Amino acid sequence: MNVLHTVEESMLIASVVMILVAGALLLFRIWRGPSMLDRAVALDVAAALIIAGIGAKAAHDGDSFYFPVMLVLAFLGFTGSVGIARFIAVRDRPAVRPDGTEDHR
């Protein structure tokens, strides 16, 4: 076991620890809120953390099998975020009164 292998293993362990800490903070943000938009952004970050975790596993195993899986998860996370953002934007759009002024609720 050479120095390069030791450095690689310690960096992988550090990255997994950072992913786990970010996941714990992410769960707190999803649970606490305060708004629906904060929760939507947190779910988008959850997809990124899952991809990062799979990437760390792929780096540890030295296997490129997981790269297409990571690509599909990135695409699903992006489309989910766009869908949630459009839903929130339509829901939070101010109503227009008949006289042309906006009703800010």
C-alpha cells in the first residue's frame, strides 16, 4: 500500500463524511421549511447528494458502471425541479383584478 492509495482512501472517506453531514442538514431543511420553495430546493439538493454518493461508491470500487445511472438521476432531478418550480410559480402568481391592478395576497 503506497502513499497515493492512502491519500485516495482518506479523500474518499472525507467525501462520504461530507455527503452524510450535508444529508443530515438537508433533512433538517426539508423538515423545518419554512416555505414550500425551501423544501423544493432541498429535494433538488437531495438528488445531487444521491448522485454524489453513487459517484463516491464508483470511485471507491473503480467501476464506471454507475455513470449512466448518475446521468439518469441528474436528468430526473432537473426535470423534477423544473416541474416543482413551475407549480409553485403558478400557485404563487398574484391575481389580477378587473381594474388591472394586482392583488397581492
